[in-house]
Amino acid sequence: MKKPLVKVDVVETSSNNSKRSSRRKFIKLGGLGLAGSSFLLYACSEDDMFNPGGEMNQPMPQPEPEPGEEVFDLGSGDVGILNYAYALEQLEAAFYTQVRAGAYYAGAPDNEKEIFDDLYNHEVIHRDFFKAAITTAAGEENTLPDLEFDVSAIDFDSRDSVLQYAQVLEDTGVGAYNGAGDRIADATYLTLAGKIVSVEARHASAIRSLIDPESGYFAGDDVIDENGLDLAYDPSEVFEAAGGFIVTDFTANNLPEPMTGS
Amino acid sequence: MSIIKLLDEFTSEKLTTKSSSRREMFGTLSSFGKKAALAAIPFGLASNKMNAASMFQENSAVDALQLALTLEYLEAEFYVKALESGVLDGYARAEAAYMQISKHETAHVDFLKAGLEGAGATPVDKPTFDFTAGGAFDPFNEGGIGQETAYAQLLALAQAFEDTGVRAYKGQAANLMGTPFLEPALQIHSVEARHASEIRRIRGLDGWITTNMRGDGMPEATQAVYDGEENVTQGGVNLTTLTYANEIVGDITTAVTQAFDEPISGDTAVAIASLFIDSEG
């Protein structure tokens, strides 16, 4: 399980490669485009590779990165899945931190402020819990470093913008955890993921009911299928959806496959 | 700390939690004074399924699905009757929510029945439900309690059923590991959580659960649905004493308990559901 300490290469990119794929996913998820996103994602769905900076600096995929330019890989097995969840929780916590610093929040009615205070609390707790748990289980060298995000595409002064991105993030989180469950080997970690995903689903529902109250949108037909089943995403789909916000380079080349192939 | 040691702690924590919540459940049942007829429940769930030997046995997966189906029967019939009762007339938000939820719960019944049959198992029969819980409630206004009171009870019961569903599916996830039913069960689990959030918000509560509080207006009989939600230790980490990189707003115990939903055992889920099962039906 021990791996060499790797340096995380924070790369500022301004590419527009793979833009279509990212945008398509966002449109599908939340009816949102990501125009104006200043950095982009290279996601290879075959090996779940997520490596935006690498693509910029090295047009050809490089199996053996130069020493000092090595990027963090989420890892294999349950630790890989925990790091994957940790990446998403870092993004959510960063998002709600920004929401609470924005003009929409400053002028929002109390009931909406309280919701965003709670969501901020929950995601910060999830994030720092994962950091502690992964560090304990696998060592600091195998724990995803603090990621850098670029959320400049989001207008934090606009209620509509904040709610729509919150919806995308929460729905994506639900789908990510649901799709990861069958990749977890240890029952304890599966239950832990379950304890978190239902809270993410409660968030998604609350945000959706702020967007469209007095309707079925809290568990809308856009996310719940005819069997009454919620979203379930593969990691590659999640990286496509969320990757547009993530500046820090990392790879997800060794995540476990689903156990039952479902 | 090694992973093995970490897991040991998890396991003993889980066992402790389970036995205490079962005790509380039985206490609640007897104080409620109605239908502790657990023997009538058509399936027997082993009390400890957390060991690896039983985890992958097909029986525990089938038992988990049968439990899920029973809870879905309960929910599906409840929402159909609620919509037929007229109690929701004039309450547009609740009516819209019940229509959407009813659609999902009915789909879950069909989906689970098909899944069980596909696995070669015979789905359990639908029990005869008594949503008055022996006369304690009148959620459909059948006894003439009046629309306003019936409406409050209708929402309180929906909250109890949804929050129970979330906890019950979570508690069964480990029994479905390595089976094709795990992912769909997780997909149902998060739908129940979306439902729970909206029902709670319609009732004027947060969408999430704080400590083990059932919330204003919830009958004491529903306390078993919330016992155990006050847990603040996850993965061996006491989250009230963890140092956070960003400051938590307000009370840390409130925030920590909201941030994690807790599972319940199959036994506890059965005991809660049995409050609404007519044992003579």
C-alpha cells in the first residue's frame, strides 16, 4: 500500500480542449453550460484518467512522468475510492465557502442563508473527515493533497447561478457515491459512504425545492428513472462533470472496477 | 493505526450501537402499547450480519430485499391512500410531493418484486397495513378527526416512513455487497433521502436530522426512527473534536450529526414497520 511521496503539480491551464465533452455533461446534468470556464478537463473514459495539466504540457500521454512532475494518483482499492470521495467533498466545501462570501448569500432571506450555512458545515465536515480517515488508514503520502479550484465560472452574486451549480454539485455527488458503492470492498466503508450519500441527497432535494417549489422537482424525473432509481455515475462521468472546476492535476488510473459489473 | 484495527473498532462500535438501539426500540414499543407482534413478521433477519462469512450468502441478500419490499409496500399503500383521502386538498406543495413520491414508491415495489423473482425468490406478500396504528392516528380522516389534524398526521407519518427507509436501506447495504442488487438499492436509498428532505421541509424542519431529534410535532411513538442519529464518531474519529480547516458555523454537535445519517438494523426497521402492520390481517 505504501507509495512514494509525490509532488502535486498545480498547473494553470487555458486550454479549450475537451470542452465539448465537459459541457455536454453539464448540460445533461443541470441544464447549465460551462462557458467561460478558464481551464479544462481531459478525461479519458477508458481508464478514468483525469489529467488536465498533463495534456497541456505534454501533448503525448507520458507513461513515466519526469521525477518532480509526478502527479498524485487517487490510488487503488478502497483508498482510491476514499480519495475520490475526498476530491468531491473538497470541491463542495470550496463551493459553499465561496457561496457564503458572495452577494447572493449576503442578501438572502434567513431561511436560505441557514440552508447554505448547513450545507457549508456538512461539506467541510465531510472533507476534513475524509482527510483524517484516509491519513489514518493509508498514510499522508497516500492522501489526496488539498486541491485548488477555479469557480470563476459561477456568479456568486446571482441566486439562480448559485442554486443551479449547487444542484449540479449535489446531484453529481449523489450519483458519484451511488456509482462507487459496488467498487468498495469493505463493508464498513460502504456503510460510511451510505451515511454521507443520503445527506447529499437531502441537500440536492432542498436545493431543488428552492429552485422549483410546489412540484416534484426535489426528486425530479430528470434524475429519477421510471424504476424510481436515482443517479449512479462512473468516476469518468463524474470527472467530466466536476473536472471543469479542478485546477490541481491528479490521476485516477487505478480505481477499482465494479464488483458485479453493474 | 492499521486498517484492520480501524475496522475492529468499527465493528464493535456497530454492535454496541445496535444492541442499545434495539433496547430503546422495545422500550418505545411497549410504551406505545401496541402491536409488538414481531413474531408475525414474515421474515427472520439474523441479528448480526456484519461478519464476512454471512455477508456474501445469498440468503442475507434476499432477506435484505424482502425487508426492502415490505417497507416499500408500506410506503406505496400509504401514499396512494393519502392521495385518495382528500386530506391534501388545498395543500398544493404537499400534494405535489405526495404525487411524485407515490410514483416512486409504487415503482420500487414493482422493481423489487421483479428483482426477487429474477433471483429465484418468492416476493413476500403485502401485509395488511393499519395506518392508524391501532387507532392512535387518523391520517386519512376516516375517523373524522378533521382535515387539519389528519394533514398534520399524514405529514408526520410520511416523515417517519421516509427517514426509516433511508436508515433501513443503509443498514442493508452490506448484505447486498457483491450482488447486482447493491447499486439499485443505493439508488433507491438516495431517492428516499430526497423524499425525506422535502417532507421534513414541508413540515417546517430542516431536510436533515439533528442529533436524535424527531422534530416538532412528531409523535413520541416515532422516536425509534431517530435513536442513534446522535452519533458523532465516524471511522473512529470523534468529529466534534476534529480540527477543521474552515470554521464551523454554530454548534459543532448539531453540524456533525446532521452531516451523517445513521443506519438501523433489519430488526429495528421491522419493529418500526410493525407498528403499522395489522397482525390479525
